[in-house]
Amino acid sequence: MRLIIVGFGVVGQSLARILLSRASDLYTLYGINPKIVACLDSKGSAVSPAGLDLHRLLEAKISKGTVAAYDKSHLQSSLTGIMENIEAEILIEMTPTNLDDAEPGLTNIISGMRAGKHIITVNKGPLALAFPSLVELADYNNIRFRFSGTVGGGTPILEFAKRCLNGERIVSFNGILNGTTNYILTKMEEGLSFHDALNDAKIKGYAEAMPLLDLEGYDAASKLVIMANWIMGLKVTIRDVKREGITGIDLVDVQKASIKKTSIKLVAFCDNIHLEVKPTMIQKIDPICVNGTLNAVTFRSEYSGDKTIIGRGAGGMETASSIIRDLIEIRESIAKNNL
Ligand code: HSE
């Protein structure tokens, strides 16, 4: 499997590290041998049809700030130029989430689909703004489009609802979809100030490149939109979400809630009509009342009641692990079609 990757930040570098450490068992267990043949960041690219040396690629990025330092001959390469000249089956899009116009991720994904590449993305912007049309374009071009890491980091929230609850009618769901704000609210419960907790979340790589996306509830809203489209079959975008963030919450609010055996959490909710993200006081015994960067979602289904999935919702390695899941799934899906 030859991969072109676009965006080489925290998640991209974590993916390279996983590929380095798992190369042999990915082949033995799943029959995949992923090779990165091109890697682009905002300053340039590195290309090798035989597969880039990932130690050297990481070294170039860490020491010089760009993958272009890997090989000086590719400073000006564009994604379309690379796709025309280098053979690859899969494009992995990992540029930062932009919820204004979803760029550059949206154009990268569309170009990849038109060039017949299977697409994996962890970028929420294109899906939050254009989910229905991207799924349609993927179908039209007969390519696989996977986005497991856009919701839940490494926790398979989308797959849990889509596959494990297959055949059930999910009536509604609510949950915590943003690791950064959950981390901040948890730390505030422990007595840390909002700003210290936010700084901590930035240093640990949980926060978005623009942390206001986390704090104002946009990140949770974009994940809610992806779930509503994929799981509930709604045709919605981020503009359909009623949203409020956590910037109005202070230490006193958090501590008052704690005395009542409750916690303030940024809760996302969806039924077939309403989509909402807002700070909500929930009982500490509620299964979605999780701490730190954990995400948790309770699905309410028509016949079998409530089910909750909990797991780490942010972090480079966690999110990169979802890309491995998507790679395996694409491999299996192609193999099934070829039977
Ligand atoms: N900033 C996001 C979060 C990263 O904190 O949940 C994972 O999508």
C-alpha cells in the first residue's frame, strides 16, 4: 500500500512512528505493508517512489521544521503534481482543521478522490462543512473514504455505532466529544486555573492548532455533525448545531457543581431533530461523566436501551492508531470486492 500523506504535525509524526514500530506485525497479521511515498507539509515535500526512510523524514521535520529538508529537490511540489507523477493507492489528509472554509483539507480530499485515491482523513473541517457531498463524490469515484479518527481520537465511536449497533435504530445520543475541554474542566475540578489547564493541554498536544475551536465548542460541534450524518443519516452541517463553549465557566461554577455530586461537562446531544453542544451539569455516576481527555458517548437505541463507549479522545498516537484501523479496513474492503 503506497501512501501520500499531507500534513506532518503531531498526528502525522505519530503515524510515522507507529509504522516504524509495527512494520512487521502489520504485514503478518493484516497483510498490509504501508509505505509513505510522498509527504507534504506547509513548506514543501519529500518524495520517494520506493518509500521514504521514516527515521530521516522525522529527523528532517524535527530538526529543520519541514519535510522539505529530506531532499532539497522537492521544495515547490504541489499535491496534484505529486499525484500525477507518483503512484500511490491512498491519500491521508492530516492538515489542521479549519471550520471557516475547510481549506486546504477540502481541496486536498476532492483532488485525491478525483485522482482515484482512497482517502483517509483525521481533518474534521471538510466533513463538518461538506459531509454529504464528499460521501457522494467518494461513491461516484468508486473509492473508499474513511475518517475514523475525526471522532473520538483513537476510540472507535463511529465504528461502534455503525457496526456493533447495526440493525438497531439509534434514537439519540449524548456525550463528551472534546478531549481538551474535558481535560481543562477536570483540572479545574482539581483546583487548577482555566489558563494553566489550557496551557497544559496545548503542551500535551490535545488542543487544536487554534484552541478556540475546542474552547468555543466548534470541535465538539463538528464531531456531532459527522456522527449525525454517518450514524443517524441526517444531512446536516455545522451551521445546524446550537453551540455554546466553556469560556464562561469559572472555578467557582466547577466547584459548586462538585459539591452537588455533579460535574460540568461540555456535552453534545443529537436526536433526529436537535443538534446541540453546551456546558451541562451531569451526575458523577452518569457513565459519560469521564475525566481527563477521555471521550464518552451513550447511544440510546430503540430496543436494546443505552450503551456507552468510553476511550481516549485526543493525542497524536491515539489518533494515528485510528489511521491504522482505517488502512486495515480499506485493505479488507478491497480484498472482499476482489473475491
Ligand atoms: N482537539 C481535539 C480534542 C483533538 O481535544 O478533542 C481530537 O479531535
